[in-house]
Amino acid sequence: MGAELTTAPGTTKWKAAIKWQTKDHLVNFSSPVAVGGYVYGLGPDKNLFCVETKTGKPMWSEEGFTLKPAENAHLAIIVLGENLLILTETGELVLVAADPKEFKELGRTQVCRSNWCNPAYADGKLFLRDDRELICIDLLP
């Protein structure tokens, strides 16, 4: 769903108007991110998707991006410049270009065990945890 937030002149009250809706790109258990007029998120078919925010137009969808059943699928998505850093529920760290034209996976590696935790990124380091430990990964060369 896309919404437009507005305020009436001279007031501080917000009004939200629904601009578009779709069942094809419902957000499933994970928080989507916005980059330059596009939203990237995990959909109901375990798919990573890109949707134009103004119109709801689907740009692309990468099916089967997660392995667990849809009701347990989770992606933690962090925007890093022109890329998305994604931690899957199985502990894979995936770098994807935030490109609305096409899905482009730039790299993938296993960094931890199964988890539903959102990592934190600061000063070139990624902090994450699984069911056993807290992990710090230095992402800078």
C-alpha cells in the first residue's frame, strides 16, 4: 500500500490518503526500506521485491529469496548507499544493488546461524546475533 501524508494549511494534523494497494507485494514479517522513490521488501511468496512508491508499480521480484515457510520467513534489510545489505533468517548475508531496473545480487556469505534478529551497522562494522553469540563483522577492507 502506498499512502500520501498531508497537512491542512495552518494546522499540525496529518491526513493519510491511500494512493495504491496490492496483494502481490504485501510486506511479510519484515520491515521494508525505501531508496530513491522505490521500496524493497520481503513479500508473501518469500520474494524480495522492488515497487515504485508513487504508483505501486512492481519493478521486479526475486522469488524464493528465503528458505523457511512464508509465515516464518524473515529478512533484515539495511540500506548502505546504493546497495541493500540483507541478513536472511538462515544467517546468510546478501549484498544486493538497490536498482529498480533489475535484481542484482552482488555477493553472499554465511555469517551466523538461524535468526530473526535485525543487525546494526556502524563505522563499517555489522553487529548481529544468532541463538549462540553476538558477532561483529568488519565490512571495510
